[in-house]
Amino acid sequence: MDIYEKQMTGIYKKSDYPDYKIPSGCAVFGILNQSGATFSGSDIIEGIAMMHDRANGLGGGFAAYGIYPDYKNDRAFHVIFDDINSKKQAEEIFKNYYKILYYEEIPTRQTLNISNAPLIYRYFVKLKEGSAADGFISVNPAKNRFGSDFSEENFTADFVMKVNSDVSGTYIISSGKDMGIFKGVGFPEDIGEFFRLDEYKAYLWTSHGRFPTNSPGWWGGAHPFGLLGWSVVHNGEISSYGRNQRFVDSFGYKCSLSVDTEVITYLFDLLVRKNNISIEIVSLILASPLWEQIERMPEADRQLAKTLRILFGGALINGPFSIIVGHNDFMYALNDRVKLRPMVAARKDDFLYVSSEESAIRKVCVSPDRVWHPEGGMPVIGFVKNSGSKNNNRQGSISDNILKGAI
Amino acid sequence: MKKIYIKEEYCIGCRLCEIYCQVKHSKSKKILKAFREEQDIISRVLVEEIGHNSFAIQCRHCVDAPCVDACISGAMTKNENTGVVNCDENKCVGCWSCIMVCPYGVIKRDISAKRAASKCDFCEDEKIPVCVKNCPNEALKFSDTDDSDSNAENYTDADNNPGADSDNYNEVDAE
Amino acid sequence: MALKLRQSEFEIKRDEGKCIHCEVCVRQCSNDSHEFDEDAKIVSSDDANCVGCHRCEALCPTGAIKITAKEPEFKSNYNWSASHIKNIYKQADSGGVILTGMGSDKPHTIYWDHLLFNAAQVTNPSIDPLREPMEVKTFIGGKPDKVDIVKKDGNFKLKTKISPHLELSTPIMFSAMSYGSISLNACKSLASAAASFGTYYNTGEGGLHKDLYKYAENTIVQVASGRFGVDIDYLSRAAAIEIKIGQGAKPGIGGHLPGEKVTKDISSTRMIPEGTDAISPAPHHDIYSIEDLAQLIAALKEATDYTKPVGVKVSAVHNIAPIASGIVRAGADYIAIDGFRGGTGAAPQAIRDNVGIPIELALAAVDQRLREEGIRHRASIIVAGSVRSSSDVIKAIALGADAVYIGTAALIALGCHLCQKCYTGKCNWGIATQDPYLTKRLNPEIGSKRLAGLLRAWSLEIKEMLGGAGINAIESLRGNKEHIRGLDLNDRELKILGIKHAGEAW
């Protein structure tokens, strides 16, 4: 599409968008090939299309991992711009800190039901040597309780949040390596068609169809939400949002994208990456077992579960939710502890499927080896073998008692 | 066996137990009518007071009741089944022997009718005796069990209660 | 010769048609307002000393007595109210400080009544607490800056050492009320109810009486400026230690126990002479600055081997935010803030009614400041100062508190009628007195049941409201201001409280 033409269409800018939160009702679906073998996006599109009625056409999106083999070790920023001026301004800022290896507009095809798209570009970048917070990013030292180690990841996370909240008209919607988020206003199958996702190959796909209870508009408000390598799709409403948002804020995470799901992304980054809590036990914090369940656990488990719950009350996510979290090394799915939203999981050979409805799984995989409904608070985790990650060496452990074969 | 236990540490000396006992044993059974129109209704329960110590005491329905032994006309009898020591006022001749031998001093003279009166009868037709029910501070407690001593409550003995006879105050009767 | 106006505020109305002259009221009134005339054999009343405690009214078997408030005797004057005029008469007569009891009764804004709670609908299901799990268990204590979890032999283990915590079955505790200001029976009621319900009570600055030793696990002991009763046994017995810097009813001055209430038992528990006024010093004479407080906290922790939480209680004053920040940095495991409406057994009326700020504003300011400084996790916040109902509790938690202390509410459950005459020691309900004739009136068995009943009722109501908002664990409500909206508040107040106005969405 012509850039000039894009500018003339009345796209909904974030600044026109009211500054309140929109709860999400919806559909989620994720497919992982645990051997790391990549496959086309047509499966994920077929699956999410099966759940068409769970969405209302006001938001759809995908996250894909393993799609940029040529730039495997560099950051890929997917960015939405309100207009050409925002793009120019943003590029100047990017160049101050990152070396832009390559950039282009994300290729799209004309799709009947998708219109008024903003400018959507991708940049493959590398952090410049000696990049430092020179005032553009000033992290309140009081919020930096994990020490002031400079790392590319910490810097990039702060950078992305700063751009999203303070640089007008620019929204970095994904900032991982060898992964990307594609989303917008429309039914997810149309969004998938629009972004030509059938042409991409990834080993992990997640997707989301949205049913927001608010006026239409902003492309950045669709799911998934991403920070660094994390992507989150979410069906539910977070009644503890105020608490969670203040909790992550005290560690320097700014929520600025008008959707409560954003805070879940930051909770994962905070707990798993920064605080080094293994992904296997983070459900003890995010969807803590009930006190009466904790009392019945064996001694060692009980100490751990009780202490984590006491210390991290601010990270407990209350309210109904089904989430699928994507990461370069695993796919992670979780329900709230009293299971107020649906979630089904299935396996066939190397494939792991997680979905709001079984129909979506059956559409893509006619006869899975195993289908099950995870309990509330019990995660489903699929690790990518040979990913070299520390999360990979899992033996029979305390987590088996807690997770009861979720992996 | 019915028993009323006394908790003198909670008695506030208000004498509401006496008032309600009087109403219960009046002719009209209505508080205003009883106090206005009837004369000298005698309360079966009496509040003893010294300084700030007080407690309400009524007939203890002793296992080995001295008043039954002393009664010359056979008006005082002990019902073997319920354990209640009762006075048949029609048989009473007013000799006051029971009053003299009662170790607790809970029998009173009904001067006008010239006979002994005011034997506590546990308010026969009430589920809980009215003195217990109306005590505002639960200083009286009632129990009605078959085995007499196993649920006996511990309460303070005469050390804390200068108004009583020291030896006989303990309610728990040996069987 | 001095002219004295009869200054009673209450009128005793006796219905002659119902009075049976049984003398119960005569016996029950400690202010000698009723009298039995032996000759005429009738009971008569004199309003002069009536304090409006309603004891006689409650116990009258025929309901013949009614205590009503009397109209003020002066020509109506908005500026010179009756209370101002009477106070001047009293002070001209006596040259003394006017004392009063309980919390401030002035008509300032009550912010709890301007806050509205949320409920979940359509997009989020509300939860039914009678059928679904609903958790209100609360922990008080400081959290570490960072948590280290290691995996060894396939097991996850928490490496970081966690400081001691109190475990509460409900976010409500009994506020500090000293043995001395209240009777031993009242203390026993509080301790027993706390033990049976699974929460804590506070000894206040009266020391710990030996009859209460059996409730040690549920006792928070106070180290106040007078250091009454403080020795190593006192500290070792406690579940937690609280340094009392101030209380909401009288910021800036120390506790005050009038001599009338210092009996033999009090004298031995507090270690002071019988019959003398026990006036605690205004400051702790070893805490003149924040570093001195840090030293005392460290000393108390050292003395108890770091096994008990050590907290600090302060009044809500103008600079409460930086004060709280200092306290947290000094190492306190919790900070208890007492708002200006807090109760007391005795305080100068001028200070009770004019010094301090409302707890709602103090709480919002402290929570905000601690979060800005990145230290909110290091200490829990407990609030007090007129928490009157379960809805006040839930609003306090939504504004950022971890738990609340209730004082006046607990005494009302025991029978208090808020006549504000606690300092006389003649409490007819047996609560704020040491007169053995009066203290008998509070039966601790009954008192304990009533307090436990109060806690149970409020906990159920809290669960209902939580469930209504779609939350099933109370930690998700703490500081969650999205669930509170203001009503009839100006912009400034909304900003200080950190909430939106009713009608505004997310």
C-alpha cells in the first residue's frame, strides 16, 4: 500500500483513543512444535478462525517464534506509527541507541475486511556499544531493587516502555529476537491473511481473537502484548489490575497501552527473567493455590508455596483468565485458580496445542494422542528441546507434585 | 438432674433475679400487675452482698437435705427422680424448723400465711429457670443432665466469698 | 460564692405508669442519679449527674426509663455553641485542663462515607462467598528486596531468609487499649476473642497482666514512652512488639491514666505507686530523632533474637508521609497509623478535637510516598482511627492498608455507649473502670463471644463485598484503587486519595 495513501485514511490514532482500560473477552490458541521444526501459519489461522464467534472483529493478532532465521541473534522491533512524522521522529531516537541493520514495512496483502491500517514496520537492530541511559531513559533508582547491572535486555525493556509511554504516535509492539507480533483491528483470520502469515514458518504460534466491550479503534490494543521475547494472549478480566499495576510499577514497569493484559507481560518479565524464578513454579505466584490446599501439601512444598504467596501477593492475578505466553524456549498456558475461563490442551507427536475450544484443535489436528482440560492454577508448559535454555533440564522434582504432570 | 450453678465473680448485685422470681411466683405472672397489686410476693432466690462481692443463692436441693429430716409434718419432701426438694405448702404448719436447719439460709418465712415458703422449684413449667434466664451477666447457669457430677462446673469456693458458710458452699455434691 | 448552672446534657424520663420501684436502676448507676426514698418507698431521679450511658435504661425490667438528650439551654448561637460556653465556665471554676474520653465527635468530613466500592458484572463474574473459596487471610511483616530460589537435587528451595510475620485469619486486629484505661475483664475479653478467632490484640502501654499470659501467642505488646511493665519476659512472651510513638486521639502527648484508676493491681502490673496519675512522657526520652528509633528497633529485635516482628505506632499528622518513610527505613516490620478520630481513655479535649489528620488521607499519602521511594514492600501498614464497619475495612484495604486495628468498635461490642466519661473511672458497663463493683459487670465469657461475633460478622461482609467485585483473595484488593470511586469530593481530595470520581471508568 502506498505510504501517502495510508496517511490520508482516517486511522484511529492512539491519541484519539480514550485513556481507559478495555477488558477482553475472547479466543486464544497456541501451537508449539517441541522439536523446533517450523511450520506455516496457515494452521494457526485455521484454528483461530474456527472460534470466529468468540471474537467480534475488533481485534486479532498473532505471535510467531523462529520466523527470522537470518537475524536470529538480533532484536526485531515491530512498530506501529500513527503517521509518517511519528516514524521519522522515532527513527531518530532508535538510531541514538541502536544500530539499524535492516528495516522495511511489514508486507501485507489487500484483505476485504481490513482497512485503515496504520504504518507498520519492522526493524532489525543491535544495541550500540556504550549505549547508556543518558536522560532519555532515567530509571528511578528506588525502583531498581535488583541492582543496576546494565544488560542489553534491561536496557531494551526500559527503552521499549519509555517509547510506548512518552514518544507520541509510536508503539513498539514486539521487541524479541527471532520472533514477532502481528496484530490489528479485525477478525484474527483476516489479520492473518492481511499479514501473509501463511508465508512465514515458525516453531511456535500463538493467536488471539478479541471481543472488547468498547468502541473500535486502535491497532495497538489488540493482543498479543509483548516485551523482549515475551508475548501474552489473554482471555479474561483482571480484577486485581490496580494491585498488579502498582506492583510492577514499583519495579519500573510502566503500563501505557490501555489494556489490562499488558501487566501480565510485565509480571512474567519481572518474575521469571529479572527475579530468576523458574517458569515451572511461577504459577504458585500468579495463580496461587488456596490456603487450604497449601495446608495439605507435603512439608517442603508447603513452605515454598506459602512463602511465595506471602511475598508476592501483588503478583496474584485475580479475576477470570486463560493466558498463553510465548517465549523463545517454551510455550506456557495457565488458567486462574478457580478456572473461570475455558482452556483445553492436546498433544500429537512433537506438537503441543492449547486452545479456548477443542474444536479449534480438532480442526488442525484431527486425532491428537491426548486431550485434556488443565485444572485451575495448573500450567501447561511445552519446552523447546535443544534450545540450550536452563529451563530445559527438568527432572522429577518438587514441581511434579505441584504441577502434576502439566509438562 | 437439674442444677443451678452460681458464678459469683459475675454477679453485679442488680437483683433482677429476685424480681423475676417474684413475678414467676405471683398470681398474675405479669410484672406491672404483680408489683402494683399483689403484696409481699416472696422471692425464692436471694442476693447476698458484702462490699462489691455478691451472689444469688436459692435452694440447693441437697442430696441429703436437712430440711426434709427436720420437717415435722412431712411437708418437705425430696423427689427421688428429679432430685427436687419440694415444700407442700398445704401441709406446712409453720414451725420454722426447716429454716433453722437450712445451712444456706434460703428458706423464708411467709408471715402472712404463717408457713414456710419460697422453696425454689426450678420454675417447673419453664425450660430454664427465670432467674438464670434473666440474669444480665450470666452469673447463674443451669444444667439438666442425667449424670449428676461429670459435667460439674468448677467455680470458686468460699475463699472469694466471705458471705457464705465456708464448708458447704461448693455445689458439687458427692454422690 | 459561685453561681453554677446545672449542666447536665441528659434528661431522665421515668414513666411512672411502668416503674415498679424495684431499685435496679438505683443499684446500677455509678453516678448516683437514682435514689430510693425509704419512707415513701419510691425511686426518684436527678439529672444532674447523668452522663447518658444508658445502663439503667438497659437493665430496667419494665422499660420505664428513657434517657434523652436535653436541648442546650442557651440562646441559639452558631459561633458560641453550648459546649464552648460550658467549657469556659468549667475552666474559670477550676483552672484546669478539660479532659474527655473516646474519639473526636466533631463534624469534620468522614472520608469513608465518600468512597464507593465496585462490583463486577458481565465482563467478569462476581463470586459467591458461600459457595466458592474466598480468602481473607492476611500476613503482617516486611518483605525482602529480592528473592532467591535455587534448584537443588531437583527440588526448589527458597534461599532468601524471610523476616518474621504475623498470620491473621482476617485483616482486623484489636487496637491498643491498656489495662488501666480498661478493666481486666475487658482485656480478657479482647485476648480470648483474638485467640479464638485467630487474630491479635494489643496490650497498650499498661503492661501484661499475668492472667493474660495464656493468650501470649495472640498478644502484641507495646513499648510506650512510659515503658510500663517492659522487661525481658514481657518481650519474650509476645507475638510482636510495637513501639508506641503516638496515638491518633492525642498526637504529641503521652498516655494518661488518672489516679482514680490506679488500683493495687494496676500499680503492680505497671510498676508505679497506687493512686498517682500515670502520665506517660510526651516523647520517648531515648528517641529524639529517627536514628534513635532505628537503634531501639534494632535493640528490641536483638533482644528477641529476630523472631518477632517489631512495629511502630504513630499518629496521623501533617508530615506523616516522610515520617513513615523514615520509620520504614529504620527497620520497622510494620507501621500502625492512628487517625485523629481514634479513641482514648483520657485526653485533653482541646488536643483530641484539634490535632491530627483523618486516617484516610494519611493512609493514601503514606502508601503513595512509600511506593514512590520503592520501599512499600519493606513494612506492612495497619490503620486505625475510627474504623466503624466492614465497609470501612474494605475501603482501607483498597486504599493500601494491609490490616486495620479496631478500638472503639470493639468496646461498643462490649457494651460501651460512648458517653465519653472514661476518665472518671465510673464506667457503668464495667469497661473503662477499675472499681471492682463495676468491673464485675463485664463477664469475659460473654465479652469474648460478642467480640468474636463482631469479627465473624465483619469477615463475612468483607467476603461478600470481595466476591461482589470478582476477587477471591484479599491480597488482590490491597492498594487496588481501581475498585474505589469518590463521591462529593473535590479534585484536591481525589488527588490526595489517588482515586477517580464516581462515574469515571478504568
